[in-house]
Amino acid sequence: MPNSGPAIMAPFSDHALELAGLSADSQVVDVAAGPGTLSLPAAERVAQVYAIDFSEPMIERLSDDARTAGLTNIQASVGDGQALPFDDDRFDAGFSMFGLMFFPDRAKGFAELFRVLRPGATAVVSSWAPVAESSLMRTMFGAFAAADPTIQEPQPNFLNLENPDVFATEMREAGFAGVSIQRHTSTLTFASSDELWETMARSSAPLLLMRRTVGEQVWAERVALMRAYLAANYRPNKPLSTTAFLGIGHKPAP
């Protein structure tokens, strides 16, 4: 599933923060933080945010944006969400927005998130629902395929966190109690197909990979094909929705 940019992901991060019951004294960890779509708004609500991601460019972008916003309570570092560099029972809340779902070993990711939370703390983890449930994602994958027919819309995978039963089971197996999986849908509109393209182009992972791989001449040709697809298939101000699952759990108090 593409990392489709702050405009698309921000509503889910905002909802996750509401679910966590944070206070001005909270210490929170954001695992696989990406460019800070959750860390930056969290820092405005809590005492301290510790953001970690395996991608150095993402951490650099997060740090730059934090400085620009005047946020001094974010500690951002490069690291592995499957081996967190934090003590046990450290944080009041923990998050992983569309990150842990991609870990090679999700069980380690959930176990590490559980380990670093204090007893009574809340975790919120998100995963995309199947692409077929998202008109926005289907439109994006249509554009990708117009440029490169080898890029096909992913088929549902009921063995990963797209399946709410698997999601709940994996959180419980890590030790979380009171687990619930909430479906949350966000709807966006764009004034034109060009605005939709700009949103995609800013930070869609498949597009970044495509550009690096094919070179600027081929990239320019593919951009023209994708923009033509969107112009033919997107009506200005047509609502496009995307759906995610938010897994909420608590570390039991002794």
C-alpha cells in the first residue's frame, strides 16, 4: 500500500491521538514514524515524543519539520521497531501508523511496543484495509498501472493486518488486553485531477521508487500517462475515500 502523504494519513493519526487518552504530561513513542504525521501533532499535546524509523531521510524530514514548527519536545532517531532502544515500562502511550503492518516480523514489533509501555498504557496501531475498499487507492493504482502495467492493484491478504481477526489476535498474543479493532474511513476531495496528482506525487512510495528506478526521461513519459489517466477518470471535487483499521490495546496493570 502506498505511503500516500500527510493529507491522506493525517485524519487517521488525529483519530489515533484521540483514542489514546493523552495528557500534557504524557511520554509517547511513535514507531515507524515516517515523516512525523503523528509525531508532530502529538508533540503539541504531550510532554515528550520519541520518534523512531529505519529510514534516515524520513527522520531528517521529521526533524526539519519539527524545527520549522518550533517543536522542541520531539526526539527523533533512526532505529528498528523490532528492537526498540528504550527501557521497559517507559511510555504512557505508543503508536505505529501504517508502519508495523510492514515489519518482516510483526510479532516482534508488537512485543517490543508492549515491552516499552508502562502498565496501564495504551497502544494504537493502524493498518490499511484492503485496497478494494478504498476508492482513493483504487484510483491511484489505476494511474500507476497506466504508466507501468507491471504495477497491479494488490489483492486482499487475509493473513496480515488487513484482516481484523488476525490484527486482534496478534495484539493479544503480544500481551495487550481490552483489544478492539476499529474501522475508520476518511474522505478527501480534490479541486482537479492535477491537485490529486500533486498529492500523489509528493510522497507516494511506489512513485518515488519508480522515479529512482527508470531515469528522468522514462519518468517524464510515465508522469504524462498517469496525469492523462487521472484527467480521464477523476471528476473535480468527487469524494474519494480510504479506509484503515485502528487496533487499540492496553498493557495490563499488575
